[in-house]
Amino acid sequence: MYIFELLTTYQDLFIDGLGATLFMVFVPTFFAYVFGLPLGVILTITEPGSLVPRPFLHSVLSVVVNIGRSVPFVILIVAIIPFTRAVAGTSLGPRAAVVPLVVGAIPFVARLVETSLKELNPGIIEAAESMGADIPKMVFGVILPESLPSLIRGVCLTAITLVGYTAIAGVVGAGGLGDVAIRYGYHRYNTEVMMVTLVMLVVLVQIMQVVGDFLARLIDKQK
């Protein structure tokens, strides 16, 4: 009975928090793949022994990606506040949080894409090469389509990771369920509000995982 009253009292707050969280997950995931997917492809095909071996370029990009992945997200948010203000016009709220979320997710996505592409059977690439396929055809006609199930699982993993990042962003004024848990739960000693937001985040992650696995299996069967 108390839980029902709690949900009724904070209904608008939970709905707004969930909406902000979804915005801060799916928009950054999209833009992270806009930039991270090409970066992951370049990392893969420029590796020594790959399609277009460029050891120096590969090493430089690999170092940049590793540096990007090593910066804690909470530090990244603060460090790029001037850039965030220049892009989003503000450093507070879900819109502003998208900027550091994208920046933080790009190197993560690049490594996921690189890992997915490296899982591809080398025989498929060799067969395409023997048929005279050029690099664009190899990448867009063979490598990416054949790696699609793994890439979809990577998208799912990225979105789930960003759910955690949004909770961190909520601590510094980005909004979302993380902000609800901190401001209306922790600071007001309302354990029930914190538990409800936790359950909502867990359910959200489970839904993402189930949908991602289903799509990956569906595409894998159609190949």
C-alpha cells in the first residue's frame, strides 16, 4: 500500500526522470556510433597484416582510444565543461549531458567495433579478396554485414553502459533517474525513492539486454 502511495506521490518525478535517462542513453548511443563505428573500422583495417596496413596510424589511433577509455567519466564531465557549454549552450540538464556522454562513449564504441570485426572468419575476407573486391566493397559489403549480430550486441552493451554513466551525470545536475535517487532519495533520507529508481534502472537494463539479444539472434538466423 505504501509503495502505491509512493508511486502516486512521485509519479511525475519518476516519469520525467525516466524520460531524461532514455534521452541521455539513446541519443549519445547514436552519436557515439556515428563517430565510433568509422574509428573502429579504421583501427581494424589499418592493423599490421590487415587490409590496409598502416602501423603508424593504427598505433596513434590506438593510443588516443586508450587514453579516452582511461579517463573516469566523472572527471571527463568536469574537464570538458567549456566544450559542453560551447556545443549545448549550457552545462546543466540532459541536453548538456549528451556531450560528455558522447565523448566518453566514442572510444568505448571504437574498441567494441574493432573486437566485433576481428571475430569475423578470415576465410570470408579471403573469399571476397579472391573475387576482386576493393576496400569499400570489403568493408560495406562483407565485413560490416557479416559482423552485424556482434555489432548489435555491442550497441546493446553501449546503451547499458550509458545507463550507468547517466546515473553519474545525474549527480552533477544532468537530471534523470540518477538525479532523482540522489536529490529525492539520498539527500532526503528517503530509502524507498532510491529503491524505486534502482528497480527502474535494473528493469531498463534487462529490457535492453533482452531486445539486443533477440535482434542479434534474429539477424544471425537470417544470414
